[in-house]
Amino acid sequence: MLFWILVGVLVAGVTLAITRPLTRSAGPPVKAADADIAVYKDQLREVVADAARGSLAAREAEAASAEIARRLLRSTETNAKSPDGGPGGRGRFAKPIYVVTSIALPVASLALYLAYGAPGLPGQPLSERIATASDTMKPNDLVAKVEARLRDHPDDGTGWDVIAPVYYAMGRYADAAEAYGNALRLVGESPRRLQGFANARIRAEDGVIPQDAKKALERILVMAPDSKEPRIWLALAKEQDGHLTDAAADYRKLIAEAPADAPWRKVLEERLAGLTPGAGKGAADSNGKQADGATPSSTPDAAAVSAMSPEERQAFIGRMVDGLAARLKADGTDAAGWLKLIRAYDVLGRRDDAIKALNDARTGLKNDKGGLASVEDLARQLGLGS
């Protein structure tokens, strides 16, 4: 209803603005004959003045005066025949025009709105209109355009280099690895592209570090020897391959070089503790149990683990992780335990379990700001969302 009231006010305002001149009084009529006489008198004075100055000959002056007199006579006769005697006669037409315009303008406006407008369309908040406009071009549409271009120009290394991190952010790790590989082949090697390729391959293999990813990481260390991330991944690769002693040595070296506030330092300490019984968080407590909830007799040493078959090692790791999860379910205040559990789930490719563990950690560590900050930092590193 408010809308139609506003429309009525606007139409009334426009109608008034258009027809207002028609409602004004035209004032007293001015006789045209009087105006013409004044003009012709001025012309006669000019002719006389020109003749006096000598700029106009006597014969030409007489002819001009006679012509002005004839014009004055014709004007007088014409104005004598006019019924209204001047422009004041328009007043009799003002009222009909005003009435017709006042009726026709609103009717025409309403007809046009009903024909081309949308009077039945419900109101929509600004936020919804903005969201609708932004949805017209979704990220997938932009990716599809880039993909279409790359199909037509498969040798566009820059295009592959641009779309590779987009694939990675979308969780399309296999596509990201392929795109990084094409960029490396066409544009050339760089630590960023090699690291992107390695990360994508590792994600595509659910946390297992494949051989081509290892080669990429090793190539990074040739180009940028001070890089830390490739060394961390290569140490983890040694752990996954069963070379636990070498992995522990790499972890120790990385920890020794790490700044005290390095976000990945605690993660390395936890992995080292898991590889070296009796050290750090894996030490036995006063009750003779390991920190992860397993008894010493049920925790084999590094040599025993390396001697296991891949299937046995995977089962052993699964039991260790499940035991840690059970312990944290009973006591959720162990920040280091939550870090280890979330990281383990991520390495094993159990992403849903990692997200659930993250949410449980947030509940259990709500009174431990430091521990909660460490968990949130690890979640960001692993891309587990907010």
C-alpha cells in the first residue's frame, strides 16, 4: 500500500510541474497595434537620423519612410480584425488542457507500469539482491572459462600456473598436480611450483608421499637449501617408508634449527616422541603407561615397527591412533594429544575424523587458550576449515 501512495504522490508532483504554467494568469492583454506603432516610430526616427547624417540619400529616405508607413497601415488593419486583440486570448484554452493533462498523465503512467513493470514482485532486501548478482558469475564458471582456453591452447604455461592453485584450493588435488606438472614443463621450475606439485600429489595420495613428490621436494632443496617445508615432508617420507631412525634424526635436526615460536615445531616434537619411546610426550608416566595410552609391552620399538609388513604397520598405526582417541575422549584437556590425533588422522587420509577431532578438541580445550591456539593453527595448516 505504501508503494502505491508514493506512486500517487510522484504522479501528482509531475502533473503539477507540467501543468503549472497553464494555471497562471496571462495578465492584461497588450494590443498588437500599439506595439507595432512603437516599432515603426523607432524605424522612422532611424531613417530621419540617417538622412541627417548623410548616410542615406533624400530619395532613399522618402522611399523608406513610405514603406514604413505602408507596413504600419497593414498592421493596424490586421490587429483591428483580431477578436482577442493579442496573446491574452490563450487563457480560454488553459483550463481544458490542464484537465486533460491531469487525467491523461496518471492513466498513461499506470498503463505503462502495468505493461512493462512488475507490480506483483515481492520486496527483496539489498543483501539478497547483492547475493543474487554475485551468484551470476560463480568461481566454477571462471574455472570453466580457463579450462576451455587451456583446451584450445594446451601450451599456455601461464594458464596452467594460474589454475593450479585454484584446483588445489577447490580440493581437486589430482587436477592441481597435473596443472603444476604442465606449468613446470612449459614455464620452468621454481620452488613455488615444485612445492605446489608436491603438496598436490601428497593430498591426492591421502597423505602418503609418492616418489614423484619426493623428487620435487629434493629439487627444491637444490634450488633453495634453506627451505624448511621440503625437509619436513622428506623426513615424514622416511617415516612412512619405515626408515624410522633416519626420520628421527631429521626431526631432531629440524627441531634444533626451529625458532621457539615456529608453528610446526610442536608437530615435529610429537612425531619424534612417537618414534622414540621414553622421550617427550611418549615417555611412560608413574603408572607405567605410555602417554598415548598404550603399555610399554604393547609398544614395539623402531626396529620392530620397521620389520613389519606394510599391512601390519598400517594396522599398528590404526590401533595407536584409536587408543589415543579413546584416551582423549576420557580426558580432553591434553592439547599435545589432540595435536597428535588430528595430525595422525590427516596423514591417514581420515579427514572426517580429523574434523571431528578438531571440534572435540575445541570443546575439551575451551579453558586452555594456549593449547586451543595450537590446535587452531594446526587446523589452518591442514586446511580443516574454521
